[in-house]
Amino acid sequence: MSAGRRVPGTPPPELGELVRAEDRLSFAYFEHCVINRADNAITVTDETGTMHVPAATLSVLMLGPGASVTHQAMTVIGENGATVIWVGERGVRMYAFGKPLTHSSALLQRQARMVSNTRSRLAVARRMYQMRFPDEDVSRLTMQQLRGREGARVRRVYRECSARTGVAWDKRTYDHDDFEAGNEINKALSAAHTCLYGLAHAAIVALGCSPGLGFVHVGHERSFVYDVADLYKAELSIPVAFETAAAQPDDIGSVTRRRMRDAVYDLSIMKRMVRDIRGLLTEGSPVDDETGEDHVGLWDGKDGEVAAGVSYGADEFTDDDEW
């Protein structure tokens, strides 16, 4: 193809034209198909035919085994700010890609400052735990105490879901490399959690934050993803997994994903994730630039920031200054 040839398709949308993260569809899963592009939509073709999916309204596209995606499809997905995750068999083991729905790094800079300071990091972690214990005051608990309370809460949720659905529960066991190695409830939990991780990753990236800068989790490229996802597991993925396992479907992974998609819509999870992430990082105070405008400045040790795109002359330097 010649260098000057125009790429087919509609022009890429402006940032202000994109659908807001909280107003998007949750996720779609496809396997054993070819993903291509038609104008501003992606096409999904398999042995049953071709369907069109509007890229502008999609939050997460999950691609399972046997799925192939063209360069043009990835172009339109990236232009519209959707997150693509490549997943293993039955929709587990997530590999992620995403593009922010903002040009501003203000929220990312705030996240980096807060996670780099022990006091502010502890404050954010406590706010995360406070969301799980709305009727208690956790503002004076240590991280060790918070982890203990959270562990007891999660065990209680498992017991309650088991009693309500009649699904036997022992413990959480799974093999990242072998989906079939687990029992039915653990398969359902793996599939449900993967969907939740994808949604959390999409919301984090859409806001311009870093998936790797976690406050409770640490050391992993998706530490903040796990932080955010844990806020909703007891309400969303764990109950969905138990209810799905109780129904004893033939394909528990597929049915779990469909139930998760319905529950995400019913609980308005996308709107809540965006609101909660902003609230955790800002405590209700405004971010310097939430307009998403394409702004680039230069860091200055004295003034914080000076204008970019300006020729700063040699008169600002002395003979002793080094380049």
C-alpha cells in the first residue's frame, strides 16, 4: 500500500464526540470469529453470519480463543476509546489494551501523588474499605485490621450465597492454565471475576488513570484494577457465580458472562465505577482539568508548569548551565 493512500472508513471522532465511559455498554465476548471494520462499527463474522457492533458505545470487547482481529478493526476500536481484552478459554486469563477518553493527565498525576505518600495512600485504602462497611467507622483501623475484617466479610458472603442457592462451597481454588480443573462454582467465579476485571480496567483507563498504581494491591500491572473490582465482588460477581452454578448450565462460562452483563446493567456498575474512582482520588475536590482538552505543558521546578510550544531563549541560561 502506498504511503499516501487514505485509510478507508469514516474520519476518527473528536474527543468530545465520544460516548462517556459511564454511559457505555458493558462488554461483549466473541470467539472463533473474525473481527473487522465497517465505517465506525466493528463486524463479527463466524459460521452463522455477520453482525455489526457500534464501537463508539462499547466499553470492553473480550476476544476468546479462535478470534482474529484486523488492523482496521483495532484502529476504530482505539479511536473510540474501547478496551480490548484477549482472554483464554472460557473467558479467563485477561490480557488488556485501552486508550483514555481524555487527553488530561490530571487524575493520573493525583493518583501517582497519593499512592507515593504513605498517609494519603492509607487514606484512600481506608475509603475503599469504608465502602464495604458503610455502617462502621474504619478511619482508625490499620491495614492489618482492615484485611482481617475484609477476609471475614468475604467468607461470610460465600457462606450466605451457598446457603441461598444450595451450591456447596469449600474454598476458592482454580488453575490459571486449566479452566476445567476447577469445580463448577469455581469456574463460574473465574468467569465472573474476569468480566469484572475487564470493566474495572476499562473505567480506569478511560479516566486516564494507571491500572498498575494500586492502593491495597501492589506489585502487579493491574493492581488498581484489583482494588476497584474488589469493591463490587460481594454485590456482583460472587452472587452471579453462585446463581449460575445453581442453574447447572451446560456451558457455565458462557452463561455466567451473560448473567454478568445483565447484572452490570441492573446495578449501573459502569456509572458507579467512574463515580467511585473519581471520588477515591479526589475526595470530592475538583481536578485541575476535567475538560479533556488536548493540553501539554512543561514542568518547572519553581512554578510547577510553564507553557509548551514556546521558544525559551538562550538568555535564560548562563555559561555554567549544562544541557
